[in-house]
Amino acid sequence: MTFCVIPFNKEKIKTKNDICTRIVNQISFICDIDANILSNLLQYAVRQKGDLNIFGYNSSSGDFWAKKIIKNNFVLHFTLNVIQNGCGKSNIRLVPLIGSDLEIKRLVFYIKNVIKLYKSGSI
């Protein structure tokens, strides 16, 4: 479990007390794709997803991270880690830092759809 900040507008935040948080579970799912291939696939997918404004990779922790900001509204911020889980299998761990349930569900759906397209040979 982790704290997730509810989306907010940067202009309306005056003090730290104006920021609302909630407790959410980390999202984790297993995929039958090698971790190196999956990392490259997810890196490509994050670049192609048009609504993520800022994204990168933290080489010291091995986490991908991305943010969605619309007109000073912080809508989504997450980290994503791919862990090798045996031969040809990986575990994806998604940690939402800012976001509504809907935004997080959309992101998970997008990631699962990209994996499905890769498996079908469409990517």
C-alpha cells in the first residue's frame, strides 16, 4: 500500500494541508515476456501515449516514471518497474503517486492492451 495524491491544480495549492491523499494498493501483474523485451516495449508505449507530458527512466532504481499535467492540473504521476520473474516471465509493478481511480484504470488498461498487441504481433 502507498499514499496517492488526489489530482490537484498547482495554482490552487497554498499550503501542504491543501493536498489530499488516499491509500491505494500497488498494482502488480505477471506477464510472460522477458523483462528486457518488456522494458523496451513499455518505454516505447510510454513515449507513444500522447497524454503523458513528462516521462523518464531512473537508472539507479530501475523505475520508469511519467506524469500527466494539463494546464497546471497534476492529473497522473506513477512509477513502473519490470522485474524478471523466471525464464521468459516478468512482474510489472505500478505505483500510482498522483491520480484518480479512473486515470489509474485507464493506464492499466493501456499497458495491458500494449502487451496484448505485442503478443499478437501487431507491434
